[in-house]
Amino acid sequence: MSRKSRMAGLMLLFAVSILIAGCGRRAESKGPIELSLWYHGAGNEVERGILVGIIDDFNASQEDYVVALEEFPQDSYNDSVLAAALAGSLPDIVDVDGPVMPNWAWSGYLAPLNIPESKISSFLPGAIGVWDGEIYAVGLWDAAVAIYARKSILDRYGIRVPSLDNPWTLNEFNNILATLDASGEFEYVFDVGMAWTGEWYPYGFSPFLQSFGGDMIDRNGYQTAEGVLNGPEAIAFGEWWQSLFENGYTPGTSQDGADRETGFLDSRYALQWNGNWSGVQALEQHGDDMLFLPAPDFGNGPTIGAASWQLAVSSSSENPDGARTFIEFAIQDKYLTAFSDAIGLIPSTPAAAAVSRNYSAGAPMEMFYELSEEQALIRPPTPGYVVMAKVFEKALADIANGADVRGTLDAAVDEIELDIQNNNGYGF
């Protein structure tokens, strides 16, 4: 080889080494991979503070990833996610409301979580988001509903305190409402929360329908609502539901939001159907006189709703392993307890509940954890739920306002089935 050729070879090797070194320096300069997380609770400073603390802990715990938080108001959050999905700009990590999750998974917005079973084996069922046999999301808390009551009121009118093993029956509950109403002591005897609209209707009220023996859809295949939303059991539920308003037992659809918040606290309402998120305030107001009672059994077993906000990995994330790593980090018991102590929601695991302020053994809200274990039923896990929920809400509001029960439920069935047909059965 000539000297000229040797010099050319050496120069080439030198150039390659410089290039490799430069690439190494550029790789080093990138630092940790940024993971974007979208959160629905902008303005909720307490909840946000805990979430930011988890993010800070995660970012400090390793050097591969750094999570960046972006916040949205809850009222506009879902629309923001849908718009981002259409634009191909979803974040790495999303939080998703439990009943909406199947629709987002079916629509291709979410990726299977692929989380080890050991990480979630002790979680409440409602805190695990499953669609088509795959786990897509996991929640740091769950929520439960109970009948709020005061022991002194029940004692005054000779009403027994129900238990999980021996809840009130339909006839017993109807007699209790009539007794309390006849006393003349209360503005309303059973506040179901008509001032709250949207998701509260299917979450809060479909358990009454299910306890009668009906449902929003036939869960055997999720292809029809015929016979379950308008069958004999559903008609009986609708007639009972309408009687609450006809008898003046409960506020109607024009209920003011402030009355919903304060009516039970200031004793204008005898009983209230409400969630654990309001329990701390009720305890502060009524102290040892406060009771959280299980749902009545209307003939098909007592039922309450389940599934709240959960974390998931978007299908468009370029770093799904990192997103999953953050979620696994966030579901540590200490964080589940922190959320519970701060915002009053139910810890997702028994270990977290055992050391929580409100849900540990003997704590004043322990009943809610037991309710989640014993009575909870998730809203229908189908992509069609997002339409079904709106149809159900309108039907119940119309019945409350005096519409024909059978005709209203028949029309709701037709609307739900048309949506299923238009979406080719939603993949079932």
C-alpha cells in the first residue's frame, strides 16, 4: 500500500472515530426520556399536589425517564383526549374514567398495560380496567356509594340499622320512606342527588335498576338492551323510581346544587344517596351520630357502582415501557393511602386501606371499603357505554318528570340498539 493510501485510510478512521464520539456526546446530552402525562383535575389543588409529589419521587428515583404533567379541567378533559387522538398527538400516559376506558381501548387510543399480575392481585376489582380480556388501566383509588343517615333519626322512628348481611328490603325501605315523610320533620326524606347530572346518573342510579333485576344492557354479549332495560324488572324499577318524585320523597330534576350539598348536613333531608367523597364533611357535621348504610336489596341483591379514574398508556406512545414503569411506581400502597387521606376516596388495596385515616379497621368510613368489596358492580364494560350512559340519563330524568315508564324505556332500548348496530357490535 502506498503512503498516500495509508494516509487516506488513517484520515477515514479518524473521521469515523470523531463521528462515533460525537454521536456518543449527542446521546449523552439527551438525558432522560420525557414522558408526558395528561391529568383531568386541573384546579383540584389537593389531588394535584399528591400527583406532583409522585411524579417528583419517580423522577428522582431513576435517570431513564422524566414525567411532565399537563392539566385539563375535568369538564373538557375527555374532549381534549379525543381531539388529540384524531390529531395523532396523544401523551404517553393518560388518566381515563373507568367506564369510558373500553371505548378508548376499542377506538385504539390505549395500549394493553402489560403489568405483572403480582402488582395488582390485591386491588379492588373496580380499580382494574379490563377490555376484551386485556388490562388497560389501573386506578389509585375507587369510589363507593351508601345511604347517609343519622342514628338518632332512625332511633326516633323505630327504624333498624341495616347491615351488609341484612340490608333493607324493598318493602322495608318503602315503609321507611313513608314513615319519615309522615313525620313532617323533613323537606325531603330521601335525596338521590338529581342536581348532579352526567355520569352520576348511570353510576348512582343504575344500581337501583340492577337490584330490581334489570340492567342497562344484556351483559351476555353486550349486543342488546331488549328485555333488560325494558323487561318486567326494569318496568318495576321505573315505576318505583317515578313514585319517589310523585310522592314528594326526593327533590326533582330542578334541585339546586347547593341544596344537594347542604340538605343532609343541615337535616332538611332525612336520608341521602351519596358517595364516600362527601363522607368526611358529613362526619365533621354529625360526628358519632353519622351512619353510612349499605344499599337496599330490591329483590336481586344490593348493588352499587364501581370504577373511578385510572392510569393508562396511550397506543401512540413511543416509550410504552417507560409509561408502564411510571404507573407501576405510582400504585405503591403509600401513594394510595396518601390520596385517600387527602381527598377521602377509597384506597385500591387492603394494605393501603389498613393504614389510612378513614378506611382502616374501626375508622369511621370503613364501611365504604367493605361496600366496594361486597356490593360493587362496574358499569357495563363495553365501548357503547359512552352512548348508553347519555340515553340512560335522559330516560331517568324523563321518568322523574312524569313520562310514561314503559314507553320511555322502550325508546331507550331502541336508541341503544341502533348505536350498537351502527358500530357493528363494538367488536363483540
